[in-house]
Amino acid sequence: MEIRQLRYFIAAAEAGNLRTASKNIHISHSALSMSIKNLEDDLGVMLLHKNRKGVQMTFAGEQFLIAAHSLLRQIDDLRASLPGNADSPTGNVRLGIPYGLNSALAAPLFKILLERYPGINLEIEEGNSTSLERLYEADLIHLMISYDVVEKMDQKVEPLYLEQLYFVSEYDPALANEAEIELRDLRDIPIVCSPGTNSMRTTLEKYSFENKIRFNLLSDFQSAHASLKIAESNLANTISPWDEIYSYVEGKRVTARKIVNPSMDRTVCLVSSLRKEPSFATTAIIGAIKESIDLATVAGNLRGEPV
């Protein structure tokens, strides 16, 4: 099996047509067809089924496409990292990060990379905890920041800080100076929150059970930004960390009060793999993330307590 065969197969599978794929990758139709036939013979399975419209992946082809993408990413990462060393790391690093936290860390993280690590190509995938976990399990990202992560055998889970959560409602000048709200006062108040097993929903259900408080949870669009817009419009309220809402609060678009008695919080964790040694570039990014958190905290864009 050759690397070019993987690239040719991906091009054909994603185009759904051999002629279109051959034009896209600048080889002849016959050469592409022969390459895929040789690959299928080597693997002992049919990957593409021809039909009137072009080609369609078999079940084996669908599985192989995922594996081919993963293999090529690893090869590309290896090539990019080979020239680097601990003092001058190079390579590709893919980081999965929650929406709000990315907003708070983007500027300090960019500054650190620009000044110290110009050879590192950092690719950021934004998402909620559920989507990020899927990307991590599929080996599509090297590092993941998530919440209250349960450690697994092949994962290193490093707590970064304890994140404080806030009750967010429409902007009200009369409440602007009220910094806190008690947990029991949230009873039966309409709160938008994504359904399912995402971190915020799990946190709310945990506090509801432990404190015997019933929350009136309304499903949103699985978007932190949408939840804030709903709160801003006085259609419902939401629960958010400071990194998601600081710009809204500063712009007097919403009112945010820290939840107390007890405080509502969750642990922000950095997840990396124990299956292989981290590259110099990955190690550098881990350090840059921690430094960026400190800088964002000093700037007032992030609030939390040491773990």
C-alpha cells in the first residue's frame, strides 16, 4: 500500500465520480482506476461500487475512508514535526476547545505562538463537550479541553482550574450591581440548556439532584451563543461560565450573577493521549494553553479557582 493510493482513494470516494476525481488530482482516469483496483486487490475487499452516477463506497470503503484520513494526518504531522526540537518545535497540533473558552484564550494563545513558536501550525476545533469528545475519540484532534472529564486508561486528564458558573438574564440596571444569586432562588425559573449529555446539562442535573432543587430546563439549539441571545431577549435565562459572557456583560447586553450557597462550578480539564509520546509541538501547546489561561484571568476574560 502506498501513500498516494490513500490520497487517490480519498479523492475518488469524496468526489463520487472517478473522472471528476482524476481531474481534481491531475492524473488520468485510467491511472486512478488502476490505483484503486490495486488497492482493493491488496486489501482483499471492494471499496468502491460503480453505478450509473459514478462510484459509491461499500461498507468496507466507508470504514477505510476514516482510516485513510487518520493515516494521512499522522503522516503529515510526522513530516511537519521532523525538523523541530524542544527549543524550536515544529508541526501540526489540533486542539478541541469549547466556544466561550476559545474566545477568552484566542488572543493570548495567538501572541505566544507568534512570538515563540512560529513553526507550529495550531488548528482549533470549536464545539460543545459532546462534539469535542466525538472528535477526540475519532482521533481527529490531539488535545481537548472539556469539563469534569472521567479519566480513561489511554488518556491523561489534567485539571486546569475550577470554573465558576453564572446565572444570566436580560440586562437590568437595577441588578447590575448584584454580584450573586443563591442556588435555591433558581427554582422553577425557565433556563435554556442543550439537551442530552453535554457538560452543562450534566452539571445542572447534578446540582438539581444533590440540592433537591427542581430546575425548569428548556431545550435550546445546542449553541452557547444562541442561549445568550435568548437570555438577552428576555425569552428565558441561561447558565454560563464567565468566558462566554464577559463581552455581553461589558456591553450591558445581559446581567450575570454568580451562583452561590452552594456555588455552581465544574472542573476545566486538558485531555491528551497516553498511547504515544507527545510531540515537541504538542508539549509546547500544552504549556501555551496554561499560560494563556493565566493571562486571560488577569485580563478579566476568565474566572476560576485553582484546583
